[in-house]
Amino acid sequence: MRAGAFLLPLLLLAACKEEPRFEERYDKAAEEIEARAKAMDADIAESEKAAAASGLSDPAGPSNAPGSSGE
């Protein structure tokens, strides 16, 4: 019983780890976003390079439908 009374406060102290500050969470999220953006840019560049090599790219660029007059 004494051992349980001694271990309980130790377990509670171990469980009460300090939460990361806002700045730490923000920095971590910003790093993850930057890494994802770089990966996306690399994928897009690779796709464009492959399309250009295969002759599938449209020299005129993508076509967009004309805007609506609203009438």
C-alpha cells in the first residue's frame, strides 16, 4: 500500500509533461508545410518535364472558358 502511495505522485508528475508553446507548434507546422510545398513543386516540375519530353504539353497553354456575362 505504501508503494502505491509513493508511485502515484511519481506517475502523475511523469504524465504532466509541459505542453509545447505556441511558437514551437507554429514553427513545427511551418516546417511541415514548407516541406510539403517543396515536394509538390518537385512533383509538378517532374510532371512538366515528362510532359515536355513526350510532346504532350500544349504550347498555347491551358484554355479557359469565357466568363459569364451574368445575364
